[in-house]
Amino acid sequence: MKQNILVVGSDNVVGSRIVNTLQTSDWATAVPLQQASDLSTYKLEDVTGIVNCTMGGPAAILASAQRLFETVKNDDDRTRIVHLSSMTVYGSVNRKVDENAHLLADLGPYGAAHIRAEEIVNGHLNTVTLRPGCEYGPGCPQWSVKLARLLQAHRLGDLGIKGDGLCNLIYIDDLVNAVLTALRLPDLGGERFNLSIPSPPTWNEYLISFGIALGAVPVRRITVRQLKLETRLYALPLKLAEIVTRQLKIGATHPPPAITPSFLMLCGQRIQLDSSKAERLLSLQWTSLAEGLKNSAAAIFENSLVDSKHL
């Protein structure tokens, strides 16, 4: 008999990919849930595991973690929980970090919410926490689709000294594999795992390589003056337009993406996730950056063709 796995956040790119992969497996049936409030409609005795891949703002992250813990707190730690956190829990450090590193909330409410969410869900002793870096690949909105649009518009490229930070990437399929393995392996309750390729490129290297894969050449050198215009003049109105478009569900309208100060701060941060524990205990193997970029660019081209047919 197949196991029932609840997937909270099934409407985002990570959750939907987990659902699709589980549905084609020979051991599990995925039960997609868009939000944690839907957990109350299922009996825990019929469930083997729950994946929490809620995305969104701090309030959504905290509310999902709290509802999840309330759902499982009386099940004697039987149900395996796989909770997707974030590398932002390490704050603004500029060094290599393993899972025992001190957590810092100095990057703002988003990182602080992930720290608190970890504390909440780890009250359940059968929880496995995953701390991925920047997930990229086909359909990944933040680190593939958005960056592709910026590269194609030549608003991003070689950032000079502003892009010398390390880009802790994880290909979407590798993240899904980590989730599925964490669901199935015994004796992982309470473990935390960093997830990122072992030799991350700099942000400049990633952006230039992605630009070449997209054919957005020559990849432009972005001046400090242009970056100041982007972050001080354009970022706020573009971000507001993005939020309004999303809230009103205006699918045909895509405002230009914003280059925010927080993104540029990340591009300069020399943090490196030590993922050796995940390699060892989860037996993870990493998709090469070359293959990941090729697949990401192919998906961008395919979606562009689909969009053009609907114009």
C-alpha cells in the first residue's frame, strides 16, 4: 500500500514538483495542500509524512509552521515532517557555515521568520529541516525566470565588485530528491541539512554564464551608477507593481522585475553553505551548473514560444 504524503505549499514551484514526483513513484501518493490550514481536513493516522514548503512573507511562513506543529504535536512523533527553511537563517556572515553555525536574524523579518519557524516545527522530534540555497532551474521564479528577464533586458550582467559574493545554488531536481530522501530514511528526526552545490560560483560567474546560455550577449558590465538608479529610483515602484499584479492575478501583464537592495547585498555576501552532511547522510549527488543552466535556458525559450502563440 502506498504512503500518503501531505505537501503544504503545493501551488509553488517546489511544492508542485514534489507532488508530481511523488505521484509517479511506486511508494507514495501525494496529497496537495495549498496552505497549512487545509491540514485539519485529514486524519493523521492515514498519513505517513508531511512536507512543508510554504513560501511567501514572514507572516505566511510563521503561520504555516504554527499550524503544522499544532496538527502533529499529539501524534507521538510518528509522522515524518520535512520542513523547508532557508539559508537566510545564517544572516550576514561571510564564511563557510555548517548546520551547527549560530543563527542570525540580522537580515530582516524574512530570515527571522525562518529561524522562528524552525524552532516551532522542531518541537516535533521527527522533523527533518532542509536549508536550501538559491533554487534554480525550469520554472524557478526568483533565481531563474526573474534573472533571465533582467539579463535579456541587459539590466543585469557583470556586477564588478558588487557581484563577487558566492552564489549558493541548488538545482530544483536536487532539492526535490533531498525532500524525498528525507521522507523515507529512518533515524533522521531532528537533523538539519544545508543544500547547495559544493563549489558555488560567484554571482558574477553565475550571471555571465546564464546570460551566455540565454544568448543575451554580449553580457553587459553594469556600472555602479546604474545599480544606484535601479535600487534607489526604480526598485520600489517596480516591486509595488509586481505585488499589485500578483494580488489582482493579472496573468497577461508582467511588469519589469525589480533589482532590490537586498538582492545586491546577497550578491556581495561571501557565505558558503557546507553541504557535506547532506552528501553523506542523504547520498545526494549534484546536477552540474552547466547542465542546470542549459535546462533553465531551454525552459525560458520554451515558455517564450508558448507566450508568443497566445498573443
